[in-house]
Amino acid sequence: MKYSNNTAVPTKGSWSDQKEKLKAKFTSLTDADFQFIGGKRDEMLERIQLKIGKTKAELQNIIAAL
């Protein structure tokens, strides 16, 4: 498990794999929701958490469990 830069979200595997798993789990998410400019990953994660109705901690737990 490694930690991504700018956030305390632990990640296992590649972000591409995790992104696909999140899209499968939350069908309302689209590729556009995962786009971000370098250094703005936290903003992307905030967009995702708002769209799926989860808190930051809940989203961190979901990503960690993927």
C-alpha cells in the first residue's frame, strides 16, 4: 500500500484500476469526474465524494478497500 501525493488516501495497485473499480461500484461516476490537473487531485476527490454522497473519510475507506 502506498500513499498518493497531496492526500492521505492509501492506494493499492494503479490509479487506473482503482478508477475503473470506483466507476463500477458507483455507476453515476464518469471519466470526466476523474480528470484533474497535476497537483489538483484533492479537488478531484472532493468532486467524487460530493457526487456519490460520501464524506472524505468514507471515500478514503472505499478507495483503501479496492
